[in-house]
Amino acid sequence: MLSACGGGGGGSTTNVTASTAAGSTSGSGDTPAAPAPAAAPTPTVQPTKAASLSLSSYENKMAAINSIGPLSLTDTFGSALGNSFLHSNSLAYGDFFGDGNYALVAHSFEYDWTAATADKKGHIYFYRQANGKWIDNTSALIDDTSGCLHPRKAVVADFNQDGRPDVFFACTGIDQPPFSGEPSLLLLSNKAGKFTKHFYQSKSPNYTHGASAADINGDGYPDLVITDHGTYDGRGGIGFYINNRDGTFTFTNSLIPGIDLRKTAYTAELIKFPGRNAYDLFLSGHSSDPQYNQNPQIVINDGTGKFSSSVSFPSVPGYGLALDVIHHNGHAYLLRTIDTNPDFYRAVVIQKVKYPEMTSSEVIYTHTGSFPKANSTWVNWIGVWNGKIVAPDADYGLSISP
């Protein structure tokens, strides 16, 4: 189970350090509000041509899901490793091998949320498609596979603009009080055709629960937004890693005057909505804790790379945390979970909101209890495949009409 707590941040700018290493709900159980979900089939694995690489990690994610469709992690990688990938939430696609086809990057999850296993950091894996299977070819791309203790999200973009996708893993460290944090991990492609590891932190410690990449300042290089705890406990808060175009980044939280930096978020996504010429920022914290958390909202980019105003989404009573968001055919779809005890993360809904008009809101899917094959009570990500809203992991069996 993910747990989250936090506050906000101040308005300072600091250099990033880097070290290089070798509406309402209805229904219960699996009964959706409308219509009944069909099990998502696992497509036959064929080499899938990769879409053009975007400066936006959201666009890269949506293009990959649209091309590949849901993939059963347990059937593909076995129960132990498949569940490890699912619980790390850190799996993504890109043309990592440079052969024009989608490959897969994933980060394992190997500790058990306790201090006793805090030395069991996860590892990085790369798989390519061949002969109808996903083949482990990690050694071809990275020499040292050790990673973070607790990864939360994999973000794919070409950060060094060499034509190859890079990967940022948002990491939190041990998920127990006092939430001591850890640096996040960036894999940058190098001239040898492999990836070099860089560990980044805005301030120490970091609890980077969410991240997203896009070129917010128009210089042709992707920047990163991260979510974190706030200054009340010494952390950096919501802020940006601005790409210095030399493999390094500078952290700043001065670009978000439209939000209260004393409040944190756990989900972030940079999206260029239809009709917009700039990437706007989706944020969500725990709505059940408005004193310290951001409501699910869009923070508007004023066109200069500053986010000066915001608009909040209608609430869904009881489901205060939006874990993910996508935009499809004039609507935003928010994947929400319960963010209060005793049912913390034990149910999910998908909310459909007409955006940017905000003139309608309805819950189109409700699930309470376990997804047995996924060994989870919540869904981490959603996308669109064959016109359906799906979970990228087919083990959830989530496939509904938008």
C-alpha cells in the first residue's frame, strides 16, 4: 500500500546535486456505475513500432499504451517479478534499444515497507520484444542495475536530446515515519549506447511521490516537475527540475505562484490540452486533508512557463486522491482512490469530467476490494487502447467505454 503525508514548500531556487554510479459513486465490488467492464485481453507480443519520441512523458505514455495495449505482468514476467513491477508502479515503454520498436523498462520493488528491509533496494530491467516474447536484455543497456528503495513512477523523455529516450524514476525511500526519503534516479543515454545512472535530489531528504516531464520553457529540452513533502519538515515541496541542457538540472519552486506551496501533492502530470499552446499541470493530494494537501486541479501555464492560476475538479465524496489523469475526446478521466482510514487505497473509481468546460462530472467505474490477479486493491495508471479506458497491466481486467 502506498501511504502519503506532507505539507508544502517555499519559493527558493537551489542547484540540484547529482552523483553518477556504474460527482457520486454507485455500485460495489466489481460493479461499475456504467457500463460493466470486460476483461482486457493480452495482445499477442509482436515487435511494436515505437511512436515518435515526444518532449512530454504524458504523450509518450499515452502513445505507448495505445500501441501496445494492456500487458499481463504476472503472465509475462512470472508472479514474483510481475507483482514486484506492479507494486513499484515504475514501468514504461520506449525505443531504448534504438531498433525502432518499443522496449520496456521496469524497476523492481524488493523491500517490505519496514526498516528491517531498508537495505533491499530494487533493480532496473530492460526487456525487448523478440519471437513473440519479452526478452530480458538488461545487460545490453546498463552495467549497474541497482536502483532506489521505493520507486513510485517511471517518466520517459529525451532529456539530453540525443534522439534516445531516457528514464526518470521518482523515488521516496522507506514508506514509514519519519519518511526519511531518498534521491530519485535518472538514466541518461550515453555515447556508448548504454545508460548512465544519476541520483538527484532537490533538498535532503526527498519523498518524490510523483513526477512528469515536458518542455515548459520552450528551449527544446524536457523539464521535470516533482511532488514532495513541504518545507514544514525540511523537504523541497512541489517544484521543477529545469533542464540545464548538459545532463544536469536546477531545482526551483518559484514557477508555481498559482498554488499554495504549504500544501503538497502526490500526483503530477504535465498535459498540453487541445487548444492550448503550453503544458498545464495536473496536481492532486489528499482532499481529505485540505490543510496540507492540494485538491485535484489543473494549474494553468500562463505561456511563459509560470503556473499562475488553477481550477479544481468536482469532488467525488470519499475518493479524495487522484492517482492518475488522462484527457480523451474532450474529457478528463481521473483515477481516484479512498484516502481515509480504514479503507485507505481499498477501492477505486474513474471520474469523467468535461474539460476544460467543467460542465459535467460522473463516475463511470467503481471497484471495491481486491483485484486478485494483480494482488492489489487499487489501480496505479490508466490509458486508452482500442477506444477503451484501460489499465496498462492486464491483470486488473480494467477495460471500459469512455
